[in-house]
Amino acid sequence: DKPIEKAKQELLALRQVSYEKALKSHLTVYQKQMVKTELSVSRGKDLPVEQLLLDISDDSTLIYEKLFNFGKYLFTAGIGLDFKMVPVTGLWGKHYDNPMSVSRNSTTLPALYSPSLGFGKSEILKSVLDYFEKYQDDLKKSAFRTYKSKGYAVPDLMVFGSGLLGSINAEDVSTITAGAVIANLFFEYFLHTKDMKYLKSTALPFMT
């Protein structure tokens, strides 16, 4: 009876949290943790990515250079001042009721799946990217609800079987590292496979 009563009280407390109060708490944490990041591209190389795709040839490396800088920017733009690694306990470890089993998109996924490319197992990483593609509608909901943005927002903690927020703690909602890291995984997959069709249709839209 005690655990049930505790859960009831927690649910009642959640119902009393207004959007304005949650947003204010989120902004307070966000402004403390995030720093300004700028991207500089060398002079004469500021062509839009779309134009570089049209002009691509075997002799041109500009598209790769620009995408490499874009990938680095996406990664650094999402890292807060107090960025720390978390224990790698497996995908979605959060759902096993173990306080040390924190599965975070911004740290656990690259630690688990980036090495698969080095072993020639790109299909393993592809399965993870397919998950984010499958739930892109949820990621768009997260972006609009949190930031009034039309893009994607990847929650650091997600509800299993969706792309929705798995936590409403201000610290978790404020973490934008996840989106940058997942976008970088799309970029790593493209670098490994050199699949231009995948870059144009899937990876680049997600990164943008």
C-alpha cells in the first residue's frame, strides 16, 4: 500500500505543475549551463550545403570539409559546462529501476554504437538511426513544445518505444547535447558508408 500511495502523491504533484512554471525552471537551468558557440568556415567556402551537393564531384572535398565542420559544431553546441560521462549500462537501461542504469542519448549511444563502424558493422549503427527516423514525429513535438521550434529536439532521456520526453526534470529537459550527438551519429554513418542518397534524404535533413 505504501508504494501505491507514494505513486499517487507523485502523480498528483505532476498535475499541479503549470507549463509556465516548468518553462521558467527550464530556462533558469538552461541559461546557467549553456555557453555560446560559433562556427567559422574559411573564406570562400561559405556555399550553402545544398549548392555543394549539386556541385559534388570526385575532385571536390568541400562538401566533406563543410559537413565535418557542421558535425563538430552540432556536437560542441550541445555540451554544457558541467558535461560528465555516465555509466554505460546498455540501451534504455533507465527502465530497469537501477539508479546507476542511466541511459542517456548524449553519452550512452555513441559509447555503445560508434565502435561498430570500426568493426565494419555499419548496420548495427543504422538500426539506432532508424529508431530516431521512426519516431521523428515525436521529436518534432518535443521541439515545438519545449522551444516553439519546427525542427527536431532529441530528449536526453526518452520514453521507450517513442521519441517523447522520459523526464520532466529541468536538468533533463535543458540538455540539448542529445540532439547534437545523434546528428553526429548520422554524420559518422555517412562518412563510413559514403552513401550520398542517404546523406541527401535522411542524414542532412536530420542534422539541419
